[in-house]
Amino acid sequence: MKLNKNYSKSLFLFLLMSIFVILLCLIIFYNTKDITQKYNIYQSDDFIIVENKENPEAFCSKEWIYYYQYIKDAYLCTKEGKNPKKEKEAYLYIDLGEMGEWWADPFGNLQKDNVVKNKYIPDELINILKKYVHLDFGTSFISWIDEVKIKELTVDEVKKISFDVFNKVYDEEAVSQWYYQVDFDNDGILDIVVYSKWGMGRLGFTETYFFQQIANGQYNKTYQMNTTASITKFIQYNKNNYIMNLDMRDYEVSELEYDYYNCELYYFKEGYPQETVRITPEKGQLNVTVRKRFVNNFINISEGNR
């Protein structure tokens, strides 16, 4: 009888330990398991879809990709490029091959309602833009801005400096292309910026390519800006270079105080935009929005009113 009791006790302890070990293994398994097994990620026309495998109706996120024909891969990862364990640390990475990459936020981790402060673009410059900037970049505005060191290159010159850059951007179907040497990322080294215009007239589409000069005279494409009916210019303020983009109105607005939809000012560092300030006229006032780069080597937007 005593033996049976000892046996029962041992069996109970064994079962208890077994349950504990199983639970521990499950905890370890789920803590080390990443969420990529939980979601399907696939391309549908010009969208990348992220949806719950078991219940697509419970979660489905669509990210529109302008250069969808260049998509090579898409997957969830953390800001550091690692496998995410939870949705709150997961972002969508899209490999666009020669066109670069794109980051998206399918799980809404950016907290867009937060107030975002400008760090690289000073209030003084923002106030100048608010007061003076118009389509003609008039003398009042220009007098406040120092001249940027910039050189327009001929086709032969850009080929001599970097045939690889020329080969990547040249397209005989473009209406026109311009090549410039300018330090767009404020490291004291001249980089290359290329404008490719598609379509005639004021509403023509323009692709702007940014090539950062790296070691040994090599150039790396770090960013691309796509604009329609816009004017872009480099300006300098307190020895820092910025690129300004004006989204023009497509009709005569001489009777209006502001003749643009929005004015965006970009500050680049290490080849990539670190901060953007957008000024938008609305109902007789100018709204100012600050946008930040937040991951690796692409501008993704944490946005809020300043």
C-alpha cells in the first residue's frame, strides 16, 4: 500500500514536471517565433498586400507602390532588418531592385498623431519661407538665401566623372535631362543630382535622382523624388544646403495670396533625407508639418503638426 502511494506520488510529480516542461517549451517557442508565419505577404497589381493567414478579413493592409514593376521582394522586419516577434515592432520592407527600397507601416506603429519637432531645419528658415516664397522666387526671398555651390554638367562631363551614374539614369525617351554637381547631404563632398523630365509643359512629370559620392569616387543612388507640376531648387542657409520643392497650382492665381499647393524643404544627411518641412496654405493661413526619417536608409514618415 505504501509502495502504491509512493508510486502515485512519483507519477504525479512526473506528470507535473512534464506539464511544466511542456509549458516552458511552448513559452520559449512562442517567444522566439516571429510573426512572419502569421501573415501572408504578396503582390497584387501595384499593391503589396499583408493579410492574416487564418482570417484575412481580420487584418488586411494594402501598400500602393509607384514602381510596382520593379518589386523583387517584400517581407516584414524590424527597423534593424531582423525578424519581428510582435506586430508593434514590425514594418514592411519592399525591395525595388535598381529603384531602391520602400518601407511601410502596416500595423500603425508610427503614432502619427504625435507632435514632431524640427531639428535640422531651423525655425528662422521656416519663417522666411512662410513670408517670401512664391513661384517666381522673387528678390525678397532670394536676398535671404546664400548661393549654393552647384555646377551643371554636360553629358560628356558626367560620363567622365561617373559613367555608371549616366548609364543608370539615361533614357532616350525622356524629354530632357539635367546633371548637377552639388553637395546635397552636407558632408563637404560634391555629389550628383539628375533631373529627368517626362512630358511637355508645366504639368510634366519629373524624376530627381540623388547619387551620394562615396569612397574612391564611386557614387551610390540613395534617394529618388517624383514630382508633377513642381519647381525644385537648392538653397543654402547658415552654410547648410537644402532642396526645396514647390507644388505649383495649375491655373492662374494672381488674385490669391499664395500661388502653390505646398512648399517642401528637405534636409539631407549621409545621403538620405533626415527631415522635411511642408508648408501648406489653407484657409488664409500657412500650416507647417514636420516629417522625419525613421528607419535605416529610406525616408519613412512620422508626421504631425508643428
